[in-house]
Amino acid sequence: MCVCVCVMFLGYSVHIQVTKSRDLNTRQRSITFEVEYPEADEGFQPRHRFMSAYEQKVEQADNSYQYVLFACDPYETIGFKIPNQPIDKREGRFFTSWDARSKLFVLQLYFEDSPEEQQREKVEE
């Protein structure tokens, strides 16, 4: 599933593409964020961070979710609500990239399988 949007923040446009997928071999769920910052200041690189539902003050905290935030000058910080499951940070499972020429920031993450999903995989084999 892929969603593409173009959003205006204080006169600056941001092009965002979010893709949900599964690894064909491991069946791990994955989310890829592609954020284009056409007006990014020269020499600046976007940053990301994860935030718990209890840190944010926009909506009532829900332990089922966490947030991934993206920041880049001169833009406002943007955030996405994602499942509150451990992120698989092993090599090849967590990836970020900044292309300064095209001004495209990419973050791809995989979720670690929950014990229930691991058990389900064993039963299916």
C-alpha cells in the first residue's frame, strides 16, 4: 500500500510518499517514508527520531502507537503515527538516506516480529 501527499507548511511544500510492505522471505512488516524537501537549506540534512505516545501532546496517549518525526530547516517538523512495536535495527533492516541533489530523504524500517507472529509462522511451516 502506498500513499502520496503534498503538504504546505508555512509556504514550503513537502512531498511525502509512505509505503507499507512485507519482506517476502521473513514476512516482516515494513514502512518506507520518502520525504522530498525541495526548499531544504544548503548544507542541512533532515533528521528523524522516534517519540512515544506519552511525549506528544496533540492527542490522548495510546500505548499501541509511537511516532516517527522528521525535521529539516526551514520546514516544520512532521510526524507519523506507527505501531508501537520494536524496530528491527539489524543491518539491512533499518535504512536512512539523504540525496542532497534531489533533496529526498528516505527512511525504511522493519518491525520485529511479535511472539504471536513468530508462533504463527512456525505453525504455517
